[in-house]
Amino acid sequence: MSVYLDHAATTTVRPAALAALARAAERVGNPSSLHGAGRAARSTLEDARERIAAALGAEPAEVALTSGGCEADTLAVVGGYLAARAADPARRRVVTSAVEHAAVRGAGRAVAEVHGGTHVVAPVGPDGVLDVAALEAELAAHARETAVVSVMVANNETGAIQPVEAVVAAVRREAGNAVLVHADAVQAVGHVPVDFGASDLDALSLSGHKLGAPAGIGALLVQRTTPLAPVIHGSGQERGVRSGTVPVALAAALAVAIEEAVAELETEAARLAGLRDELERGVRASVPDVRVNAADARLPGFLHLTLPGADVDALLFALDSWGVQASAGAACHAGVTQPSEVMLAVGDDERLARSVLRLTLGWTSTATDVERALAVLPRAVERARAAGAVAARYAAG
């Protein structure tokens, strides 16, 4: 039986969420229709919206449902920028951290390359945590031109918790409410406390398949007074900022998954941190020259490793062949492993940034999973390092 250690990519669908999906999917009706079936679908949809809001400290009207985290991030960053620029042409700068998810990085590039703005990347320290002083200096110099600041709650590779509270305080101090402050909380919801109402954020993204809902549903929590321009055009569903028929069954499943994850958060975070620490101790004891990439505060189920000299493709293949499913910390495009953007941002060279392994635990993980992973990981690393040495010799001629 395989051990699944890639919960940060997608976690197991929760049975209660799957049941909610099935119940809602059995009923016909478009929530925008006025007949009985449409009104019933609308009722299910609004019930889901209310439950999501209640679990995350938001108002129901602040929940805009999306297809997932990528769309929510794009709507916040690009939509926020377009709305700000329309109101004040001077506001043409979008600021993100150097370790944001590819969706936020891509949205920043779109602002610069498609919409004529400027994408500013704020640096991080060697622990992968935002340099708040650098952000403060950027805001002090350019608050009048800034439209959006986006900093994630927790990093999707290392699990490092980012200083979102300090970011919000810095923006409000320098620019008041004129700048939209967004946080990608895709990895955070259900693992650390998230209270949108108390955060003073303008917008916050989340995704269902990271916490036990099926893929294809997410949300952007956005304050009612925050202007956004739509990036998907159509009939104006979701307060006019996200057109398209809302998948009612997926929304129902998302609500249940969020409720369960938030209700179990305290005990589950402690359990996952214990499993993660046991896994980390075993790795340190059995794998030579391993570096654990860990900030002072990180998500409970994340273990991110740098394994100098290892060919990461060979590593992942060996692990998979021996029943352990994990991922590199880097994104993969068309089967080609890229250097980890996060590790490049903290100062690693490209070779080191390719030799990373992300092991992430989730709500179905057990102590047996940790034992099985530790039984094969040293052999897999040894094989990957041998492959890396061969590749290095070949590259050297």
C-alpha cells in the first residue's frame, strides 16, 4: 500500500464533503433560475456561502466562489489592480513577496506585461520569510503609486508562516485603505487559524482540494467595500466579479470540508506537527548532509528538505517505485523539473534549488506512513545522489 506524502498538492476528499457533493448533485437546478428547482439550488448555494463565512470570520456577502486558488489569486491581484488604476491612473504598482505561489507571481507578471503596470518583488530572508523592512521601504517610497500588495499566509513549498499582520499594518500606516491587501491562504486554511474579519485584509484566497473538498472549487473572501474588476466576463454572478454558473454541489462540499477542517484544527495541528517532527528526526538521523528548510513558524504538516547532489527526478521515481508518493519543492512544467523559486529567492544556486523534496502530511496521515517513508527514504536519496553524480560528470564532459 502506498504512502501518500503530497497533501499540500491535493489532500484526500473528506467523506462528509463527498456526501454533501452527492446529495446536491442529485438535484437539478441553476441557482440563477427563478423556478422552484432554481430557487432550491440557490438556497443550497447560499447555505454553503453562509457556512464558509461563519467558519472563516467573514460575512456571507464577502464570499465570492471561484474555481480554486489560482482564479481567486488572479481576481484579487489583477482585478484589484485594474479597479485601482481605473479609479486613479497613478496606481500602477503591484507588490508581492519573492516566494508567492505561481498564481500570484503570474498575476504580477500579467500586470506588468499585459496591463502596463509594474510588478515589484519584495525580498525574503534566508528562512524564506518576507523582509518586512524592505516592504516598508517600498511603501514609504511608492505608497501613492501602489495598487495591490499580496503576501501569502503560508508558503506552499516550505510551509513558512509569513508576517501578514505586519504587512497589513505597514500598508495601512503608509497608504490607509487606498491599497488592496491580499493574502493567499490556500495552504493555511484548516491548518492555522484564519479570521478574515479580524485580519483587516481586503481579500483572501482559499482552495477546496487542499483541505478535503474536491478539486474545482475555491473562494475569494473580499470586503464589500473593496473594488475589484472582473477578470472573467459574462452574466455577473458572484457580486459581478466572477461570472459563470456556480457549481452548487461543489460549493456544498467546500462548506462541509472547511467546517470540518476548522473544527478539528487545534487537535489536528498538534497531531500533524508530532508526525512531522518524528519524520524530521528520522531524516536527520538516516540521511547524510540533509538540510531542513524550516522557518521559526511553519505549517504543522510540512517538511521541506534540500538534498545536495541528488537528482530530484531519480529521487521521486525511486520513492514512488518503493511506495512513497511525494513531490519536489519546485513546479514541474511538461515533465521538466524547474529550480525551486523559493530556494532561489533565499539564495541557493540553481543546482541546490533543484535538489529539494517536499513531504507533506494531511488529515489521513498516520504514524505508519512515517515509518514506511523512513524505511525507504535513505535508499532513495542514495540512488538519487548516484544519478546526480553521473549527470554532473556527463555535463562536465
